Amino acid sequence: NITIAIASNHPKNQLIQTIRSIRNCTGGESLPITVVCDSVPISPEVARQLRNYSVTYHELSVATSFAKKCKQLIELCRTDYILLTQDDVVFHRDTIKFVYRALKSSPRTTFVGV
């Protein structure tokens, strides 16, 4: 099982576009997605859309580095595999399928960044 983990500085429309592209991926329809964000509070509209896409999100009270957000994401994930990404990445329809295939073919790999 894979969790999609997204580090975000400014959770706005580009974050929703990233999540929409994940949900449209082959195999991405029901994968867990976790977002850690800081800098800008999540607006009520973005929060509503995150809930509609079944996304778990955590708002940090202080701005942190990308590395610290990734570390927190890794700590939050409870699946065998983690796919780390950012809020401005648009996934191709087959991205998750290819990532999962690569993870299964290399047992020592546990997370991938896209």
C-alpha cells in the first residue's frame, strides 16, 4: 500500500490541482493522501475540497523547511510505501502505476519522490 505525502507551503488551487491529478491516476482513486502545510492557513474552500477528496491534512503553526515537512510526513504515514511530492506537481495518469511497479521490483526501496 502507498501513501501519497504532499509538502505544501501555500495550500491553494495548485494543491487541489495536484490532488485531482492523483485521484485521476490509475490506482490513485482511493490511495491515502496526507498533506503537511505551513506559511498560509488553509482557506475554508480548500479545506472543503480536501475533505471531498478524502485528504488528511496537518497545518503547522510555524513555517518550516521542505525537509522538516517531509520528515513529519514520513512519521505520519503508516503504509509500506510513501510517495513524497510537492503541491505544484501534476501527475500523469500512469505515474502511480509506474512508481508502484518500481517499488515492488526493488524491495529495499520504501519511498519515492515525484
